[in-house]
Amino acid sequence: MALLAAQNIKQLLARLAEHAPNARVVSNYKDVRGALAHVWDVEIRSDPKGMQTVGLGKRAFATVAVSTNLKQFTKYSRLQWRLL
């Protein structure tokens, strides 16, 4: 186990290449992610954080915006599986 997930992924890909040399790896998701947003939206939601201090003696309700591309990536992955 490495300290960073990116290093673990590189090690995993190397091991998969050893055990399955004929496997196809699709690694262009980062390149096409912007174009995919026109077809499959990125999910964005706002979650309340409650009362927060925003200045000297000032308090206000705060929200945090969360975006996830899990559904987009899953659909892209399934499309790639069908194309291969």
C-alpha cells in the first residue's frame, strides 16, 4: 500500500497487465469528461452546514456545494464495456 491512491492505481494497473496482458484499458476519461457533461450531467447538490461564523461577531447560515460524476463515470464505463 502506498501513501497516495494514485500510486496504488498505478501499481494495480501494472499487476493487471502482468496477469492479463491482452486486457484493454480505457484511460481517456479525463479527456472526454467535459464533452460527456453535455450528454450525462454531473450531479450537483447543496447541503446545509448550519450556523457558521462569517466575520467578527457575525454568524450566518452556510451551505456547501457538492458535485459528483459517479453516475456519469458509470455510464461511460458501461458504454466502453459494450464497445470493447
